[in-house]
Amino acid sequence: MLKRTQLLPVDLQTAWQFFSDPRNLPVITPPGLGFEITSDLPERMYAGMVVTYRVTALAGIRVDWVTEITHVHEPGFFVDEQRCGPYRFWHHQHHFRAVEGGTEMVDLVSYLLPLQPFGQLAAPFVRRRLEHIFDFRQRTLETMFKERGDAYGNDGLH
């Protein structure tokens, strides 16, 4: 399991608006993943929504990834789960709560690798890659929200 906590210097509604719009996902994903949304998306997510992507997996191989938004409780949390893709199991919880100074965001990612027991050989590499993805995300969000408190939307984001 991977757990990340970050304080966003924006109010809860601003944080929710950004994260509930799946079109913003490429903004917080490292360019090296070649992350490409391949399905049509509504402006806001909903429980049961399916999103398809193409990403660069291990060894530079492009793979399709299908996730479903399984739970949405605005503005407190949502869950995405892999339906088809590079993991044997993927369950990502996104939690948001108002705190002094902004919004606390907690990501809880539970995952299993495919092709066991051989998948275990790749486990350290996959863990480092996930850490890198979430490090990139944290830096990007810090920069993006640093001076935006209530200025959501002024820089071309959805």
C-alpha cells in the first residue's frame, strides 16, 4: 500500500472541483508516462463512470488501462478501481477534508502486481515508480495551488 498526505493551500470546494474533473489528471501525471485519456469525459465524475487511458508501463510498453469511479461522496472522497490494465489489483482512495490552512488530501493506493510469483521481481521498481509519480504530483500541486487560494481556473485548467 502507498499512502500520501498533502496540505493544499485552497479551500475544500476548490480542491474538490479540481480533482473531481478527470480532465485534470494529465496535468498531475509525469510526462514520461505518456498518459493519454482515450475516452470521452464529462466535466465531473460520478459513481459508475469508466475512464480509459493509455500509459507507458514497464520497459516502455504502451498499455491500455480501464478504471471505474466506484464511490463518490462530494466533497469528502472518491475511489477509482482498475477494471483492466497493468496491475492485478488497483484500488485508489482519494480523501479530502478542510483543515486550518486549506485542504488535507490523503491518497491510499492498494495494488497487486500481475504474473506472480514473477511479478514480485518487479515490485521494488514499481514501488519506486509509484513514489516518483506521487512526488511529481505533490510538486505540481504545490506549484499550481501556491498562490491560487480562490483563483481556481485562471490558468487554463479545467
